[in-house]
Amino acid sequence: MSSAAQKRQRIHDIWWDKKLRRHQKILIDAIMSNTYVAVLGARQRGKTLAIAYASQMLAQGVRWNTSEGRKVTVPADDVQLGSQTLKHAKDFTKRAGKVLNTFNVGLTENTANHNVFDPRLGSTERIMLANGKQLHAHAGSPSTIQGLSGHVFIDEIASNKNNPNDIFEQGVAVASGAPWRKFVMVGNSSFKGDWWWNFWHGSGPTDDPGVTWEQRRAKFTMIKLDIWSEFPDRILPPDLRDVQEILGPEAFDRWYGCKFADSHGRAISDELIIRTGITGTVTPAHAPVVLSIDPGLNRNPTGAVVARVGGFGADVLRAEYWYGPTENDATTARGWIQAQIAQIDAMVAEYLPTYIVVDYSNLAAGLGDALEERYGSMVAKTPTTRDRIQRRWGVLLAMLTDGRLSIPPECQDLRSDLERLEIDESGSSSRKIEEAGVLRLPESPAPAPYSKHVLHCDIGAALLQCMDYAYQDVG
């Protein structure tokens, strides 16, 4: 062994024996021993330092004796480090740089005062090593690593606001160029039902056709590093006992015990729903009338709402489900569209709507085309996007809170839909539009005698579409 290699081994031994904690060693060994690794870890317990240590070892090249007794040789290679933001990713390189300083293997022409960062970049986004390899920090968008190569480490996968499946696919692709390259995902516990939860606990098909969550997990080494992996005797030090008492058992189990949280709570309280039945008329008689249709196909019924809307208030005049056929064939579908048009014609004749708005984003969008041909410019064919739902939800929530929504007693199905609406708070801190939580329209079985149908809060969705007209001045 050369003197340089001996020095490097001595430094590694100091880290391994005196600086790294038990759970950090478990994480590093798992990364060195396996190609695909997923890590679910407790908060603020040194995951980033462990990942930084593993990343700089891989950039230097490593011969590793695994905990299982195998000998693994990984040649020096580039490392792509991604996190939810560039600021978070830079923390990777900052910590990796501190480790590298102890090895003194930075770019030889830029190591004055042990500065292993490349000053030509003017930032800590990249570390160049004397062997020509680099550690490169990336923001959370999956496009930032597209076209690159090397090992891939994704930190904070659970809190990244980009599509986690896109990040996953890009990470696997970037690491696929050589058999020794590794793809590592690290995250805290998040919310039940989201992508990260499904990666750990989901069953059945993933977002990618033909692949199940079970098949995807089988390719990964799954490492759970909760607080008890650091303290296997379950005796916490005084500082963590204080944290446990301050947070309470549920929050402590989530952030330190790696328990996934329930993300979907009731969106609208009973109090606000009851108020809609005792609130008097909130819009003048001359306010525009909106006929809103959330169309369904086959087993999915159609939701229909007629409301007088304006001045940031709404009086619901009628709200109902239309249950169609359960057969899945073109002839039946055409007949169902005609049946819905007949009911819409009757509503138009009775209520004389100013606007007809119809969802134009699902398989039943043909109804919108038929209505446009029949009623012309008064029809708004509106695709439903996540942001549009959020904007509508903000208006509806304001109406409910201010007592500006009136629903007659006979519209019980609409009230039931409002009771079923859910809030997913997992993304509520990242975007202004989601600060009140992300609205979810859950599935539920239809009541008898329509047991073959599935409700998707379709009347509630039709009411949300009416919110597009709430801003109109009605005097």
C-alpha cells in the first residue's frame, strides 16, 4: 500500500472509529454494499453528513469491506447530489468538502488554505478532486441531472415539490451508465398515500404501467434509520427526552420514529356546512345563473349544479347526481351523452342560465363539444387542472367562512360531497396557492340502488366550477 493510501486509510479509520455514529455507519455501509438504496431516516440525526461522507469516498474511489464480509471495489467517479432546492444541495457539497479537507484531496491548483472548492465557479455548487472527478450539487428539478453521469444521491425526496417519479426515473437513468454506479434516495417520513409512502408501503401498479410497487422495492436495499437505530436500548439522552416531551408522542413518532402521517383531513367543518342551510339569499335576483356540469362516463355519475353567482357569493338553486350506464361500449356512451343533454335542455328552459360550464378534461369531454354545438358561446369548456382546483377551492373556502354560500335543504347530495372533501397538507408550506392545503376529491361508493357506481364528489366538483364566476360585480 502506498503512503498516500495508508494516510487515507488512517483518516478513514479516525472517522469510522471516533466521529461517525452507529446509524451513520449503517447508512454508509449500505451505500457501499448495494447499487440501489432507499433510506428512511429520523430528523436531525446526521443523515446528510453520512451521505456526504459516502459521496466523497465514491468520488475518490474505494475498496470496501462490507459488514457482510464481502470486498467491494468501486472506481473513482463523478457524484451528482440533488435535494429539494439548490440551497439544500449545496449543504451536501459543503459537508463533503469538510470531510475532503481532512483527506486533502482537493484540486491541486486550488487547495490553498485547504480550500477544496473550485473558486472558478464562485460557489459551492461543485467540488473538483485531484483525480479529475467532481461532486456536483443540483436543485430539485429532475431536469438538472439529465444528460449527466455518475452516482446519484437524492436527499429530501419526500419534501421535493417536483414530481418524485420523474426524479426517480432520471436518477436511475443517470446512474445506469456503469455497473458500479449507485442510486440513493434519502428522506424523512412524509404522508400516507404520497409517492414516498407508496415506495415503502404501497402495493399494486405504480405510476409506470407494468411495474408494481412490490417489484420496484425488490430491487432496492431499504434502510430504515429511526431514532432507535441510534439508541437500540431505547434509552434517549436528556436532550432528546426534552424533544420528545415538547413534541408529544405522535409528532415524535413521525419525525424520529419514521412513522408516516395521515395527510387527508376534512376540508370543510360541519359548522360551515350547517351554516349553508341557514344562510339567507346572498345574491340579487339579477345575478348571473351558472349551470355547471362535471360529466361522468359509465360507472362515474355526472354532477350537476345550478347556482346564482356573483359578488363573491352563491345561491345554489339545484344540485344532483345523474347516474348513467355501467356498460362500457361506444353505443351506450353516445346514448348517455344524449340523455344528459336532454336533462340539460330541461334545466336551461327552467333556469335560463347565463353560462354553462362543463369539465373538459376527462373521457366524457365529448359532452362539452355537444353542448358547445348546441348553445354556442355561453358554454365554457374548462379543463380541470390542479392549480385551477386550488383557485376555486380558495374562493369556495372564503364563501363558506364568510357565510356567502346558500344551499337549500333538498340538496343533501351536495352537502354530502362537501363533507367528503379532503385536505392534503403535505405540500401546503411550499406554494402560496396551496397554503390552505391541497384539496382532494376522494372516491366513495354510491348509495343503493347505484352500488355499481363510484362517486368522485362530482356535485362538489360542479360547485367548484361555479367559483370561476364568483368575481362578477352584481351591484
